[in-house]
Amino acid sequence: METVTIVLGAIIVLVLVFIKSALVIIPQSETKIIERLGRYHSTLEPGINLIIPFIDRAKAVVTLNRGRYVYSNSIDLREQVYDFDKQNVITKDNIQMQINALLYFQIVDSFKAVYEISNLPNAIEKLTQTTLRNIIGELELDQTLTSRDTINTKLRSVLDEATDKWGVKVNRVELQDIIPPSSVLQAMEKQMQAERNKRATILTSEGQKQAAILQSEGEKTSTINRAEASKQQEILRAEGEAQARIRKAEAEAIAIEKITEAVGKSTNPANYLLAQKYIQMMQDLATGQETKTVYLPYEATNLMGSIGGIKELFKIE
């Protein structure tokens, strides 16, 4: 009886072990490749799957875990990131530098990822390194430092095309660090400093040039304004003098008319005015401190006649 109990217990244990081995639970975003007697049988989907224990087994694949290659029977279908170590590359102008790259890829066909390549992570790493060397070898140093987006796009395109037969989709490639040699860095710093000094000198000279132009324009405008003001002043002065002369002439004309009315039309008003000027001149000579000698021209007889006429006029009055 005891023997029967032991046998039944062993059978139950074997059944439980068999059931446990036959039930395979696959987490979401993962899969397994099942081989039956060494040949590909099926690709397990997320959830509960049934296999034949001891006949079906999961294919072991190489994965990268914390920088180390390890074997696993599960395939991660999520996007993965590979951070490759720095590697030496040479530019077109023979400058050696170090570059560190990040690769974002995703397994889209687990069958190809297992059977088309023996070590997928290592193959992707080596392919990335060689492709990156080829791309950098076609560029000069300045282009390498200023064309990261171009390098990333070209590298992603080449890798995506090359890894398509492995069932891999390369989504992005990012260059983390581009480190030229220290001598090149020092030369670049000196060049940048020289460029800054050059720009500063150019800006200073441009500022001085603009200041000189503005100053000359200001002086020009000031000179023009002064000339315009002087011109207007002369015009106004001339107009004032002309108006004054006109007013004076009008006043003299009115005075002559008044004199004509006073002395009568028989007497020339000009003689009367001339006599007044002569008398005023003689008064000035008499009151002056200078020599009293007076020289009269030959034609002064006419003047004397005018004075005589005034005398007669005064007698009439």
C-alpha cells in the first residue's frame, strides 16, 4: 500500500512538473523562439503558451546586459539603447579624434534576429563602428564638429539598411562626444580667440566710422543751417534797408510837396532843400574843432545862385 502511495505521489509530481514545463508565460513586449528537436517550431506570443517539455525548448540568444554579452532565452521587443565605448576615428584632413555614439534600435522580426546573425549586439556594434569611421573619413575636422545632424542622419540610414536583414529597425543614432586631440583643441581656442579679437576690432572700427560719419553729417547740417540763417538774415536786412529807403524817399517826396505848397510853384523846391543842407553844413563847420578852411569847387557858383534865390525867397516872406 505504501508502495502504491509513493508511486502515485511520484506520478503526481511528474505531472505537475510536466504541466509547469508545458506552460510558458511570456511577458508583454517579449517573445521566445521555440525549437522542436533542434528545428524552428514557433514564436511564442505574450501570454500563456503550451509546449511539449523535453522536446520543445527556447532558443538561447545573446543580449547585452550592462555592457556585457549574456545568453538569454527571451527576446526583448522594446526599443533598446546601446552606448558604445569611445573609438578613434580619422577625418579627411588626417585629424585623429574620439567619438562616442548612442544607438536606438528595436527588434521587429525575432526569427531573423536569431537565425540570420549569431551575435546581434556585437554585430550591430561592429557595424556602427565601421560605418562611423567611413562617414567621418569623408569629412574634414570643421565639418565633423559642425555637422552632427548630418552625420546622425547618414549613419542611421546606413545602419537601418544594413540591419534590415537581421530583423532590426534602427530608429535613431546620436553622437554624444566628439573629442579632438589636445593640440587641436588649443589651436581651435587660439583661432576662436583670434576671431573674437578680429570681430571686436571690426566692430570698434565700424563704430568709429559711423561716429565720424554722423559727426561730419552733423557738421554739414550745422554749416548748411548757419549758411541758410545768414542768407535769410542778409535777405531780411536787404529787404529792411529797401523798405527804409522807400519810406525815406516817400517821406522826402511828401516833404518836397509840402515845401512846394509853402514856397509856391514859382520857386524850385530843390534849391530850398540844397540851401538848407548848405546852412546846416556851415553850422557844423562853425561848431567843429577842426580847421575852418573850406575849399569850394569851380561849379560852386550855381550853389551861390541857389542861396541868393533863397535870400530873395526869405525877403518875399
